[in-house]
Amino acid sequence: MNDATISLKLPNDVRFIPLTNQFIAEYARLVGFSDVAISQIEMASEEGMSNVIKHAFHQNEKAHFDIHLEKNTTGLSIRICDQGLPFDPDTIHFNKDTLEGFGSFVMSKLMDKIQYRNLGKEGKELSLTKYFEEQQIETSPPTDEVENNIVKEHTYTFRPFEPKDAIEVVRCAYESYGYTYVYEHIYYPERVKALNESGDLISFVAEADDGVVCGHMALVKVDGYDSLYELGLAMTKQQYRGGNIFTQLLNMLYAEIEKRKIHAVFGQCVTTHTYSQRGPIKTGMLPSALLPAYVPNDLSFKNISEAGQQRSAVLIVNRIFVQREKCNAYLPEKYRTFSENIFKEVQAQRDIITKVDFKPKEMCQANLTVNANLKMAKIDFHSFGADFNQVLKNMIHQLKKENIAMAEAFVNISNTDAIAIIEAAELLGFRFSGLMVGSPTGDIAILQFLNGILPNTEKIQVVEQGMPLLSFIEQQFD
């Protein structure tokens, strides 16, 4: 744990809740929250602690539970951990008449993010997240030049991000995507600053000769996988488009990757056209996965094109900068040829193992994160266990209950239980979509679950290098 983390061990006694809440409130004040936000944090924390004390232990049982307070780059995380009775969060339903499930409903309204995790023999965890309050984006009405798509000639300076650039980077995001971009932190200037300071975001900007920061591109660190970054957040303000900004920013980011000895990067390219695919391909990135129905219907590229009627696919392109030594990749036999081709393209030396004997753990490890606004979800499968099927069924039930259209799942195929995870997930409706290669933590198999969506693969446009992937995905939906 870092210096900004404080841990408390508490008895399961409601008399300690007020004292603990006072401590949480002072900690929240210390790290910069307003009185209103602190009040919301207090109420959510009290509800979370009360639930543990009332429901996690038998009556008159003497036990303890832990609370971890952690300030991170974007806000405050409060984790309430216990080793009491097992709990299935999917059984929570708010009933307006009986008020059953009211506590979880209240926490979800007071905090920006809540997440339940079953930790196997380590018990379970409730995570409550509150983001720092941010300044609002101020937007100006478009100029006559923008309205009439007049692009003036400019010269540009390309440089690393500086804290003073944050609000202009946010405005780049707004002018490019409105408020529909998947990476929500890009709309908060203070988060953009903090994430760049921590290294979780590595931004470069384009500054025009009139002093305006008009373009942005960045590397976003992938949680849970060392030295793997997503290359993206490519945005320009409308009146500066057409100045070859992205090519210059991309070259600067590649130099930064070499400087930092980053192992691998990947990017997501839309498939409504091939323009955004050609640039990365020319610079050595290669297609490694294709995810149909990934981008929400309402994702809008301002003044470029209108969103289609169907969720659009994304093409994943991958490049390795620092190669790992030859190692194993654990995959089902039916994906051997496909995977061998991907590994060969990215020049990764892998021995594909399709059969392995291992003893499953009693309980699996998996995290589900839902983005309700964009109807998307992410699942990280960490380990296989005897309860895997039930855990995944519960997650699928939650996705359907919340009307989530698409979930992507990551499986570390450098682990021996990867085959079991992939095969069990496929029996419950997940499809194999490709690979993401190069992290020293392990290569990734990407699975996808579509909730009642049958993608129209005929509308997916990919460059020539992506055609084998498209053919593979078409076979998945035959």
C-alpha cells in the first residue's frame, strides 16, 4: 500500500460506526473534498459498515472487519473487507414498497462507483469510490470558420503535456466526441493533471501558432498488466483539423515509448471506415483482435459523421517494443492456428499449450466493472475455481438486469488455467475475439459477450491486414 493509504481493523459492533465515520470524514477533508461530498461519503460509509455488521456475521458472533482508505489520482477509495458470510450481490433488488435493497441503492446514488468482490477464502470486499470535484468545462459557440468547415493554415509545436494544458485537452475531447467518449477521466481537468503526474496517463499535445492547445494523443496504462498501454485519446479541435497533427503526435509518443522501455501498446480503431486504421498500420501496429458491437450507438464524432443505427465494431491493433523471452501461451486447440498467426505477425515467440493438468481452486477470482451510461462492461478473469460457472452466471444476470449491451473480458493466457476459463466462458455465451500480446505480466485473450445483439459483419470495414480477423469473427457468428 502507498503512503496515502490508511487501514483500520474494527470489531463488528455498531457502536464503533460514529467514531469511524468521523475519521473517514476528516481523511476526506484532508485530501480535499468539500463539505457536501464529505457528507455523502459519510452516509455511504455508514451504510456499508452497517451492512457488514448486520448481515456478514451470525448473531452474537465476535469478529472484526477491515477498512482501507486510499487517495488515488482521481479520488478516494474506501474498501470494506470482511471474512463473514458469503454474499451474492446479484440478489440485491431495490423494492420501493418494502425498501428492501435500499442501502445499496443509496450508496450507488451517493458515490460515483460501487463494486462488490468475492475474494474466495479471503472473504469479500465492498469498494466505494468518490471522484474529486472538478471545474466545469466552459464551451464557446462555434466560430463562422468552424460552422463553414474553413481550416486555416497553421504551424504547430508538438510537446509533452503540461498541467496548464488540462482544460484545453478536455475541450479537445468535447469538440471531438461531445460527452460520449468511453474514457470518462478525459472530461475532468484535475484528473487529466493527476493521471499525467502519476504516469497512468502519458499525454502529448499540439499547440498552434496562435497559442491554442488544439490536439492531444496519449498512452493509457492498463490496470493489472505491467508495461502495457493503450494508445489513444486522439483528439483535435474542429478548426485545426487537417494539419497532420496526429502523425506528429504519434511519432512523439513512439519516441516516448522507446525512452521509457514500454513493452507493448495497443490501439482501438473504428470500423465504420478504414481511415483511422491506416495510420497505426503504417507505423508498425498490427491487427490482433476484432470486437463487434463495441462502440455505443450514441458515440458521435462531432462534425465528422453521424453515429450508425447499430453498435460499431473496433479493430484492436497491437505492437511490441520490448520482446519477452520465449514462453507458453495456454489456449484451446481450436484457436491454435489463429493464435500462431497473430504471434508470428507481432514477432512474439510462444509455445501454444492446449492441454494441461491443474487443480482448480475452490473459488475463482473475477472482477466486473459496469459503465451504465455507455451500456458497456469489463470483466477481468484472474483465476479459475470450482464456482466459476455460478459466478459468471451471476455476472451475466447483472448485465441483463442493467441492460448492458456488451461486455469484454480479459484472460491472462500465460496462466495455466486460461484454457479452463475460456472454455467455461464460451459455454455461457462468450466468444473469442482475439489477442493482446506483449505485457510481461502475460498475453491476453479477449472474450466478448453480446446481450441480445447479432452484429451485422457486412458493415464492418477493415484494412487488408485485418481481413483474416474479420473472416474469423464471421465464422464465430455463423
